[in-house]
Amino acid sequence: MLARCAVDETIERVEINGFKFPLGVYPVEPMEPRAGYSLEFEPADSGELGGDFVEEWPDRYVFDIVIGADRLEALFRQLVPILPGRVYPILDFIGHDAYREIDPYISRSLMGTDWLLDGVRACRSFFFEDGMCGFGALSDDPFMHLVVDEHKIITIRCESDRREKVERVLAAFDLKEIEDPAGADAAAHEHRNILWTPEDRPDLLGAEEIVEDLRDAWQLDLNVDITRNIDDEGRELGVTPWRCLIRNEAGESTRYAEVVVTADCLLHAEELAYDATIGLLAGDASSADIDPVIVIADRLTPTQLEELLQQRRAEGVPGVPGERGTGADGAGEEMPGAVGLAESRVLMGRWLS
């Protein structure tokens, strides 16, 4: 990946008593930052990751590490060699889903740590300064997690044979074990996007574009149950609206489609969006070999849905519910003004580019 992002130079860094906070996450009330780390022992139990990963975590030590933004990247680079040579990359992103605060992505393929570092180098500002993302890697054999969260706090989980190696690196950075290390998350704080994306610099990527590139480069999938529709508290939501963005590549040409559906889970939402995109491609001889790729599928509240459809009607998009026209599924019908959420269906589809 080429380096294709830049920091908005108008954003001022918050600094308290010499401790530099990341540009994208900072306290909004008085606090006393404390660099250092805490260390705890966790006995073996059932882990949080399923699927292709270990379901039971072994006995492990947990380091929570607070360090100033000016030294964060250097510390991360010194910790990566403690990982096994092949890992599963992780990416967390504070996205736009109405019922989930963080989009948790995880790779389903083992990759060399050099591949992880290539992505980090290409978008250093995004990873180490932006308040909307967290990242890292995990290994299940041997067991080790290395994660920089959206507050830029480093958490390491490792077995006893790696504890001393971690402690040596922390000592080299003059970080000591203390009772309560305190970063931005120790007080009321705010997150913000810090990337500079002027209209006359299309070569500079925004956060969503970086996430899209990383999903391809690191082979990331959302680490959620795609057969259920639940919120962060585990409540069943039933049928909800979804806004989907679909990428279509043909040779040197790339087009994006926007499809809005109602569905009872991510799996069905993506299936509807995929089929609707195939419908948009119908009749285009050059699109015969295109395999659409779902970039995002974000849930909307009913209010957000009505606002989105109203905006699309104002833009003159044909087939939007609330007017007579041809829907994304090709059927001409009188579209009701109020969109029902009782069943899964395609509400609209259009090309964005």
C-alpha cells in the first residue's frame, strides 16, 4: 500500500503536563495523565473469538499500557517482533452503523507481520493519531494479542514465556508498572477524525477509504454473527433498514452502487444488495464478468431511513419509495410514502459513480 493519507494541520494537539494525547482522542475535563502500565494475570477460560480461532484462552498475562502519542508508534514497532511470525490482523473502526458503536474486523487468514507493518506504514496518521480506529494482531498458537485501541491504549495478552520480553521492551521506554495508568479514556473525552481530505486532492484517502483498502489487503471480515440482527446490548432487532455500498470493478474502471434494503440480518442484507447490483448491471455487456463486492452494510434507524429516502427523492433518484417509478428490483409500482419494515426487500438502488 502506498502512503495516501495526511493529517489536518489545523487540528491542535492536547498536551497536559508534558503528556501528548493523540490528535484524534483527547480529554474534555481536567485530568492527570499517567504513563506506565498495569499487569494482571487471567486464568484460562472461554475466549471471546469463535470460528477459526481458539475458543478457550490459556493462562495469560494482560498488560494495559499508556504512553504519549509522540512515542506510541516507536513502542508498537518494538512490540511487534514479540508476536509470532504469522498473525491474524485486527481492525476496529467507529463507523456509521446505528446499532453498533464499533465495527470489529478480523482477518480469516494468517499473514506475516511484515504485511501488517506494510499497512501500518502506509497510513501511519490513521493508525496512531485518528480517534476512530483501533488495530493490532492476534495469534492462537502460540497465544498472543497485541491491540492498539481507539484511545491509543496498548493491550497485550500473552503467555508466561513472552512476559519477560514485553517487560524488557517497556523498560527500554522507561515505562513502569503502576496502579492506575491514565490515558484519554480515564476521563470524559472525545473522538475525532484527523485526516485531511480536500476536494482537490483525490489521492488522499479518508477513513472509510482506508478501511476499504485494508479489508482487501488484510482479508478482513466483520467479526459479528451475520445470521442475527442484534445491537451492542444483545437485543434482537428484527427487520431493520440497511444502507449498502457495493464496489464493481471492470478492468481499469471501478463503479460504486448504493443499495438500500430492509433485512433481518447482515447475511440477508448483503444477499439483497448483491442481487440488486446484478440487476443494475443487467444489459451492460462489459459487466458480464463483474463480481460485486460489498464494501459496507450499515443499519439505519427508521428516522435515518426516512431522511435518506427524502434526500434521494430530492436528488431525483428514480424508484425511491414515496413516488411512482421502477424499484431496484425492476418492478414498476406505486411506492408507499411510509416504508414498512415487516419484510426483507430492496427499497432502492443507484450508481454513485
